[in-house]
Amino acid sequence: MLKHALLVTAFCCAGIVNGQDKPLVLKGALVYPVSGAPIPNAVMIVHKGKIERIGPAGTPVPADAVMMDVTGKVIMPGLVDTHSHLAGPDGADASGALSPDTRAMDAVNPTSDGFKKALAGGITTINIMPGSGYLMSGQTVYVKMREGKKIEDLLLINERGVYGGMKMANGTNSMRTIAGFPGTRAKSAAMVRELFVKAQEYKAKFVKAGKDSSKFPERDLRMEALVEVLGGKRMVHFHTHKSNDILTALRLSKEFGFRVVLHHVSEGWKVADDIARAGAPCSIISIDAPGGKMEAVNLSLTTGAALTKAGALVGFHTDDGITDSRLFMRSAALMVRGGMSREKALEGLTIAGAKMLDLSNRLGSLEKGKDADFIILSGDPFSIYTHVEQTWVEGVKRWDISNPADKAFLTGGYDVYGADRAEFHHHESEEGSAE
């Protein structure tokens, strides 16, 4: 019915693979494919940006392959950050509480130093959000950490044919004293309902018109985006903390039939069974709201364990700059400390996030035919002594700790990159650009 508007060039750029001409064989590492049991002393073959084969020692390799000895190292899939404000997207627009037409891709700076810092943390795929301060902040953008100077170079078109989801929020973040904004939780939900009812009516007009374009309603960018949400094409990424707010988000999802990923869920442990019954995935964070956001006061390191025990799909996010992208694996490690299994924590960093972005058909695990997105670690993923040594994206090495220029992004602070690039440091965010 409604076609997703995207330039052909964007599709083309998003599909470019810069993989090596000859097969690359990595031998000797302990590989965590995530899709199956760990493989000690493994052989992994990468060619033209894809995983060609993974097997135990002795697996046949191509005669013309480039060999890489990674004995003693650990290899796992590239990490998927399901919620970040990396690379300069603006905060929510104060001109209105509901802005489904706003696109984060129009604000992302592909040359931001923040991308290198994320690569230093092992992140290869990111869901970049507009600010979450209002009820509906707009369309997110899914990006792959390729080399590129244009956002089109980084776009990821998922299996549903879109390159992002829809950001929504409730709780105190969305309540403002500004005219046109809700002042209570009840009014917040009422305003969302009103907008979705309008979207249903807009969709119905197209159904009634059939193929007669003369009867189509006047184009409305806000409604177009919401019709994609109602049709299940575009995932809703819902910022919510308190247990009652979580249940409201689930109630709205059920009422209007939209797919939802719950983000933060600080009190998710209180309503884990309700979340699981609703089939709602959860993207969680171990460290949230420095400075004491009261909604997050009951955040618990047991949340991951409680949600996975109940049967919910659990992933992780940084909310960068709440948690620095370089510390992403530490978030999962803290949840393991709180009782989450290692297996589920590894899934949460990889395949679970890929599922939440509708991208599990090409990333999130090391399997034949999937994108060659992987990281090489010095040791166990959840050890505080382990660090990322290399990050590969579609068969291209994008970050290497042995390169001093790359290492600066692992260890550097605000000014390490030079004053001429200060504008690219994502630390310098405007009010409302994170959370």
C-alpha cells in the first residue's frame, strides 16, 4: 500500500560489501558462534564479506587462502547495540510531543569519532535513536559500522524492508510543562491513543481506495510512518522504566497491534511474567541515568536473570552516552554477576539484538552465509581483564588495537583526537540528546 520512501542509491550503498578478494582463514581461536556450542581450536573461513565456513581443527581450507593465526584468542560475533545516541542525533523536538515523521538519519554524522570508539568496544551494528524525551521522538536508524562519509554508506535495510524503527517513551521523560505536552501518565497514554486512531483511519482510506490513486488521502508523513508501525513493518522501540509504565506500553502494543521492544525496563523484574506472556523483547542496561533519575532507582543486576527465566528475549544497549560504547560488554558481564547465564548474556550482546532489529537473517551469530561481522578478544568475553583486539565488519578489519591511531579511541578522553575534530565528540551532547 504505502511504499517506504528511500533513494535507490541508499539501497545500493547499504549493500556494498568490501570483503577481501581471497579467502581469509582464521585458525586456532576459541570461537563462540552463539548459534551453537563453542568451538575450540576452530577454523573460520571468511570470503567476500561473508562467513564461508566454521569448523574444528582440520577443516579443509581453500588453497589460495590468506592464513591468520589467532591461537589463544577468542572470536565471537560483532556486538549489536540496540539503543544508542551516537554520532550527533538531536534530542526530541520541543515543537511537539509526537513527531513520528522525524528521522534520526537526517542528523547522524557518519564521520563522528564516536563510531571508532564503538568499534573499539566491539560494536558492529547500532540502532541510533533520536532523543527519548517525548512521547514519540521519531524514526530510528539501523547502521552497520562500515567505512563511509554518508549515512547511506552505513544504512542497514532489514528483512522487512526498512532501515529503522520508531522511538516512543513514557514515564517522566515525556511529561513536560510545555504547551501541547502531557502533564500526567494518563494523558500521555491518551495522546498516543489519539494519534494511533488517526493512523488507523488514514490506513483505512487507502484500503477503501484500492488501486484508485485519485481517491488516496492527502499525503501525511506522520501518518505514513505510523501506518508502517501498524502494519508490523516498523518496530517500536519503547523507552520505559517503572513497572506500571511497562504495563502501559504493553497495553498500547496489544490495543493497536504494533510490535514492540521494551527499552531500559528498570523494574522489569517486577513484571517479568507479564512481559514474557506478551512476547515483548527487552533491551536492558546495567548502568542508567547517572545523577539519579528516580525512575531508574530500582534498576537491578538481577533483571536479566529474571527476564530470561520468565522466557523473555533479552538484549543489551548502551544508550551512549549514558554508558560509553567501549564498555558495552561490561553491561552484560554485570548481568551475569546478577545471575544471568553466560549463554543468554552472549546472546543478548549479539543475536538477541539482531532479532530486535529484524536483522537476524544476516548478523548476530557466526554461521555460513551471514555477514562476516566478528571481534577478536584477548580472553574470556566477561573477564574484566579481556579487551577487544580487532573488530571486523563484513570481512574488513575496521579497528585494530595494535594500530596506535586506533588504540587512541580505546584509551583517549575528550581531547585526544585534536581540537579540529572536537565537534565530533559525542560527549558534547545537547540537553535531551541521550537517555
